[in-house]
Amino acid sequence: MGAKESVAEVKYPTKPITLIVPFTAGGTTDMEARMLEKLAQKHLGQPLVVLNKPGGAATIGANEIAGASPDGYTIGIVPMSVMLQPLYGQTRYHYPTALEPLAKVVSTPMLICTLGKQPWQNIGELVEYAKKNPGEIKFGHSGLGTASHIIGEIFAREAGIEIVQVPFKGDSEVLAALLGGHIQLMVAATPSPLKDHIKNETIRLLGVAREKRLTLSGFENVPTLQEQGINVAFGFWDGVVAPKGIPEAEKKKLAAGLKEMINNPEFKKSMEDVGMSVEYLGPDEFSDQWIKDNAKLTKIVKEIGIADLIAAQKK
């Protein structure tokens, strides 16, 4: 067995590795994948080929990863929220156990924004309007049960307002809907695509759902929701995973390459430029956080009624 493993370690990988992204091109997760793709040849000895499989709140892509041959040639990058999908109804796989954590990559901020022409200058004014006009405001997110949907629902619950959720396949679609006036609020997972719109004042940022303000240039003045009296702050993440059952030698080789890629100064800078903090964890530490965060989020979505809400909307 030992000899076989050492042969695998020497040979693997002998061909390009597919990296599945469960969202549309242009969104946060896709940006991370494209940057890893750029560094792969140097650190893995083979190219990474990014394959976008959007839809189903990341379950379409997650199914592709979980159902792939566990030979090290198909991996994926998934959001923390994909683990919750089995709570909301029948899924092909139980993602918390069907996926093998390889590396935590980044933590993602959740921003609440609106069009610059809307009358609300801050969260307080938005809440006041929503209370007087229940159900009139629509908020867009990147799929039922994703982090942006969860944040939108928890925000509404904490603020005591009634707003209508509208699912899309990714951040880029939500942004287009906001700019087109089809929705009034967007819960965005990355600041970068908003930058020019904020500069031109076509979009206004109302708050960020994290414990501290962003340090990203141009976003430092966005108050947290907690500062504005709404107790919502979450540390969502994206991580690289493989199908369960990947051989130890291949897993080690992938984990070692990913560590180099994620900690590469070029990768860190490119992620900071789009407003994300690189927070690398290796397979063991990431597995621990995977289990802990799954338990924490499961408790929250059940307590707050989001699990039932989404299950009902999916029927």
C-alpha cells in the first residue's frame, strides 16, 4: 500500500484538474477560482480548468463535485451556505458529509445596498420606510438558502420589517436586476463589482453584516449593521473541496499546492482588491471549522424559521 501511495504522489497530477464553481462567471467565487487558475501550473504542476455550474443555490455545482470520481481531477470551490441546503428539502447529496474540505480560502463580507436614487440614506430610514410599506421592497440574492439570502432574511427579522426575497443565480445577475430597478435592495457578497457604481453614486451602500467595518479603499465609511442597531454579523467563507473518498496521497498533494497558492502575495492582493480577506486553513483545521459552522448555522436557520421558509418556497 505504501509503495502505491508513493507512486501516486510522484505521478499525480498528470493532467489538468477541473475546478467547479457553483455560480455564474463574474461573481466573488468565480474571481477566486480564476486567480487560483492563474497560479496552479506553478504550484500544482498542472493547470486548473474553471468550470461554472450555476443554479440551485450552489447545489448544481456541488452535485457535480460530490458525484465526481474521487481521483483528484475534479475539485470545487463552495460557499459555507451550501452545507445548509439539505435542511431546506431533498438534495442529491448530504453536502456536509459528501464533500472533503481541502482549504478555507476567504471570508466574504455581506453588503446591503440600494440604488442611489432611492430616498434611504441609511438602514434606519430604510427600516422606517419598510415598516410603513410592508412587502413593497424586494431584495435580491444569489439563490435560496445562500449566505446572501440568509443575511437578508435575518436582517428583516431583526429589524422587524417585511421585505420580499427574489433569488438569482449569482451576484452579477442580482446587480443587473438592481440597476434595472427590478429589485430595491441587494445583499452582495463582494464589494468589487459595486466600486464604479458607488463612485458614480448609482448605488448606495447602507450597511455591512460583519463585526468590523471594511478596510477596503472606498468602503471604509460603510457602517456595520450592528452600529445601526441591527444585530446581524456573520463570518461566511468560501473553501476548496473534493469529492469524499479522495486518496490520501492526492489529497496531500492538492492541499500542499493550495496552501502555496492561497498564501501567495499575488493571490492575497487580488482578493483584498475585491474586498475579501484571505483566511487560509488547511484540511484538518478547515474540517473542524466546517463541522462547527455547520452546527452553528443549522441552529440559526432553524430557530429563525429560515429552514421552514425556504422549504415552503421550494415546493
